[in-house]
Amino acid sequence: MDTKRLAGKNILITGAAQGMGAANAVHFAAQGANICLGDLDVDLAQNVADEINASGNGKAITHNPRTRWRKARMQPTINNQKGNY
């Protein structure tokens, strides 16, 4: 099984600071994906990002989407994050 099947893919996960969101972020990063962790609790999300970055699998950054929940307002955030990987 190819463990790096998501290598080079960029994934945005909301609610990524804990629970299923954090678990999915770690799982996808282990498969080589770059993760943008969106959560209202940026400090907790940063802990998950630090764990991912320390593992050497994929890369992770955080984003506070407090004012960007609507799709039309989220697209610029997604576009801006593309250059961070």
C-alpha cells in the first residue's frame, strides 16, 4: 500500500483542533498531505500543526476562520494558503 498517496495534495480541515478534525489532519498528513487547520481555537489547532510538522509527514499551518465561514468568503483564504506549501 502506498503510504504517501496524498503527497503534494493540499487539504483544508475545519474543526481541526481536536476530535475527528485533529485525527483526520494527522492521518492525512501521515499520507503526505499538506494541511490547513481551521479552528476557532487557534492555540489548540497550532498544537496539532506542531505535531504534524514535527513528524516530518506533510506540512501544516493554522487559520482562524472566525469571520470566513461562508464559501464565498473562504475562497480567498484557500487561495492565499496555496503559496505556503
